[in-house]
Amino acid sequence: MQILRRTVAVSSALALAATGALAAAGPSSAAQGNRSLAKVLTSDGNQFDRKAGDYDIVTEAVLAVLKDDPNSAVGLLTKGGQRATAFIPNDQAFRYLVYDLTGKWVAKERKVFSAVAGLGLPTVETVLLYHVVPGATVSAKKALASDGADLTTAQGGKITVDVLNPNTGKIRLQDQDPDDVDPFTKPGQLNINKGNKQIAHGIEFVLRPADL
């Protein structure tokens, strides 16, 4: 976890960094709306429930980081006029993370969130930023046409696009932890907030910016 904490000092400066050729190839901003991903995440009341496939834990993590540090680079997700693509882990993904780190299976979402927050908010911030590609609206269609492309995240590390099945839209995202199971996109949860400058894709595991 010390590796994660050391990266947080530079995360704010990296939040608006260039993201390479894939990021640059976005649609005209005039054709897209300014609804932020924060509004999308909180639109269901962001309450813990028993739905493993939604995004309550990541929503609460974003809110906790911004409450602790309103100037965090995570605040990009509240600025709908700025382009960003987020890969958002569902609640079950965080259960797997907690189990992997502690060896304990935690069922209730509130307790899963508490375990994640217990890693320390600077660490949580770093992990969240590793799920965000700033300056780019990367649709599923664009990602599916970009097998092997590297995306630079707001944390500063890279994730690699590995197209597994172009027919179903399933993509694996190779992170910087060589020992974990790489996350993959969740069919049916692509292009969240489509039509806006900020877009998201649901994933089944948590991306890791360092070897844990």
C-alpha cells in the first residue's frame, strides 16, 4: 500500500494529462452534453443495498474522498464539461478485492465499504484515479476498435485494452498488478451516460495501479 500512497502526491497534476492517440480521437464537444458521471452515480440515491451488480460502493468511495479533500483530482467526475472515461467496478468487485486483501468474505455492502475505506483515503483516492481516463470520451465502439491500446489514467499509470469478444463488447483491462485477475467490462453496462462528454463502463473487478 505504500506504493499507492506515494503516487497520490502527483495525482492532481496528472488529472488533466494527455492520454495518447486513442484519447485524442473524440467526437465534437458541440455534439455532447455536460451531465457529469457524479450525477449518474448518485441518481439512484447512492444507498447500500443487496444488488451486487450496481455501483454503490464506488459512489460512496468517491464521495468520501471528496469530503476529505474537496480539491482532489477525483473531483473531475463532478465536472461534466470536461471529458473523461471511467471504468467503474461494481459492488461485487469490491467484495473480491476485500477478500483478496484480507482473506475474509464480507457480504454487506456497508461493511465492504468500511473495509475499503480502512485502507486509508489517500489509497482509495489513488485507486479511484486509476479507473479514470481524463481528457477522453472513449466509447465502447472506440475501445473495441483499439485492441492493444494503452490508456493513461488520472493516477498516471496505464491500462491496456485487450478486446476479448468484439461481438459482445467484452474487453479485458490489463492493469499494473501482474498477479491479480484483470478486470473485464460488463456486457450491458457499457456507455453509461452516453451522449455526454463523460462516459463510463462497468467492470467486474477492481483495477490495481501497483503490485499488491
